[in-house]
Amino acid sequence: MSDVHLLVFGDQTETAIPMDELLQYSHKSKYISKYLQDSFVAVQNALDSLSDAEKERFKFDSFQSLAEKVRSEKTPDIVLRTLILCVAQLGSLIFTLENDSDLRDSWASQNIMIVASCAGQVPAAAAASTHSLDDLVAVAPEIVAISLRVGLDVDRRSAALSDDRNGSWARAVIGVSGADAQASIDEFHKAQGTPGSRIPYVGATSAWATTIFGPPATLESFFSSNPFGTQRVIELPVAAVFHAASFDRPDTTKITGSANILQQYWLKDVCFLSSEDGVAFKPQRLDTLVSEAELNMLNRMTDNEKVFNAVKLRIKDQQVAITPIVATKVSERLKKALGESNATVRTELLVGGL
């Protein structure tokens, strides 16, 4: 029996982002070259609709300079960080499919599974809805432009809470469940009377950790009370609020846009699991699928324990070949969850770092 192919897309905590390698390879690949050229134009067109101040803040003259800008900042701008992750993931996907005929054949026949964390859900939607490199390269620039608009939305939501973009807006607590973390938050809120919009909240949970989001000052106040005793707490390189279920629903119609190309592709037989609960998305058009991905990223909690358990139930006793798409960290966690003897993480063909 052949291996089950599982594509895994990472989130903003991934640091091995291979932009330099992609740019170098673009001289050898017509697919990567066209993808990068068309995506750059799509992003510049999206930036043209912004205010002069925003244009100045986000301007860059090439993806090379964008990568260098993000690399140079201790806490990268969340809009640009979200954008560069999407550019790198779609480029890595194109590169991997171009160079791995076994994976490409499984993908073209829709015989794959897809798992994606947070921002990775948006490019993953394109992977789930296209089945040829030509189609993927055609739609990818619009997905890149959408990632910019997603970043802008989360940036504006975060700015309404705090102008502090130097501190971490997310901390992972190792070995604490989502329920226990929420109980500590509720106790903190009751004691401090924190305004509703500034209450820390559980944005992601898994079998190994729970991630709590909020403005840096709020998180500092909350964690200074030592709510989790000796449990390890890790500040994540995230400078905005994601997975905020208590916030207003984002305008996904505006974020997704109305590009005709998004209406030409459909999710049909590919098993693409929602990061909210591990349930496979139902067949639908790409534009609606992207909107669901945006909601998972912005407005719904991520439950990796449910996602990983869903993968286990679907693969049963089959061998799994995990292909990371800028997803080093989550792929290794998934391998451990599935069992070392049942899953293999393929080496990422492009390996880089910001």
C-alpha cells in the first residue's frame, strides 16, 4: 500500500522561510519566475488602494527587499510577516510539486490530505482547489494579495487595542489545557475587572500547549500573577491578535475580494482539514473556501489536538509521508502525534531562514 501524502502548512511562528532560495531558483523555473513576477504585481496593485501613510509603511521594491526588511526587524510588521509567509509557502509548494513527481501525481489526482495552521490555511486553500501547476501558478498571485488584506485586517484590529508592536501578543503555556487556561483567565478578569476588549483569550490549544493572546501590557499583567506556577511559558514572535472568537466577525467578502479567477476553482475530493476542529471542509468554490480559511485565522480558535486526532482516524494503520510547506515545527509535532513508526517527515526541498 502506498503512503498517504499529507501536505502541512505552518504558521507565523515558523522561522525557516526560504525566500532567498526561491528567488535563486526562479532563474531555473518558469513556474517560480512567473509566480513571483505576477504576485509582486498583484501586491503592488493591492497597495495602491491604501492611504499614503500605509503605502509608505508597507512599500518595498522587490520580494528580496521585503525579505530583508522582515529579517532585519526583531518584531516584524505583522502585515509584511503575513505576506512573506504566504509568498514563501505558495512558492515552496510550486517548487516541491515541480520537483517531486510522486507527490505531484497524488496531488493532481486529489489523493492527498492537507493540514494547515493559522495563516497557512489561506495558501493551503489554493493547494486544495487546484490540480495542475499551471492552475496553481495562475491563482496564486490573487491568494498572495488576499494574504496582504488579511494582514491589514488583523493589524487594524490590533491597533484598536494597543499601539505596542514590539512586545509579544501571544504566549504558549506548555502542559496546560485550554480549559485550565480559560479558568485562569476568568479568575484574572474577575479580580482585575479588565475591559472586555483587553481580556486575554485562548487562541490555540493542543495536547502539548495552549496559546494565550492579548495586548503585551495585558499579557504581562496576567502572567505576572503566576497563574500557571512552574509551567514553562514561551513568548511567540506574533505581534497581533489572531483566533479572536470574541471579536466582531471580519468582513471576509472585502478581504477575499471578487476576482473572477477565485470562482474558477473548486475544492472537491481533497481532504482539507479545518484548523478549528479537524473536520474536513465540504466541497465548495475557492472564494468561499478562502473566506472560511480567513475566519479560522482571524475569528476562530485553533484546536490542534482535534486536527491531529482527525488525521489519526483517517489514516488508521497506513503509512504517512508528511511534506512540510514552510512548516518545520508543526510537522515534527504531527509526526510525534501519529507515531514515529507510522509517519515520515520529508525533508523540505527548500530550506531557508528569516
